[in-house]
Amino acid sequence: MKGAKSLLSILVLTGTVASSAAAWAQSSSVVIAPGYCHKKFPAIREETLFSSRPVLKDPTDGDIVDFYGSCDYDPLGKEEIQVQRSAFRRDRKSRHDKD
């Protein structure tokens, strides 16, 4: 029974470390000055960009936003949603104009 508890502890620890690594990969932040940060976070998934519940892309997709600004900036906040919606519309219009 002792071996089973040790194995369970190792699995729980491994899962905790893995989920922490995934969370860090999803969003990182470095304070540059009081209240001013450099953040990196995944872009919003296009299929959820115009929904009431946007979702960030998987960080392994490589579509990462490189942001400098307020440390309390929310990657799923109204401001970022508007920025990414505008970029999406601009890119779609640009592709349409080329056709």
C-alpha cells in the first residue's frame, strides 16, 4: 500500500508541474517598471473571436502576442478582443482585395 501512495504522490506532483508549465507557456509577464510589463500570450482563436466567450489558442500553435503595457492587461479583455477583431477584419479585407 505504501508503494501505491508513493506512486500516487509522484503522479500528482508530475501533473502539477505539467499544468504549471502549460500555464507559463500560455502567458508570461516580466515587470519592466512599476505597473509596466512585457507580456507574451497566445492570440484568440479565430472561431471564438466574435463569440461571447473568446478562447486563447494553444500556445504551441506559435501565434503569440508580444505586448508591452499595463501589468493588469487581460489577454481576453475587451481591449484585446477589439484589437484582434480589427486585425482579423483588416487581414480578411486585404486577402479579399488581392483576389
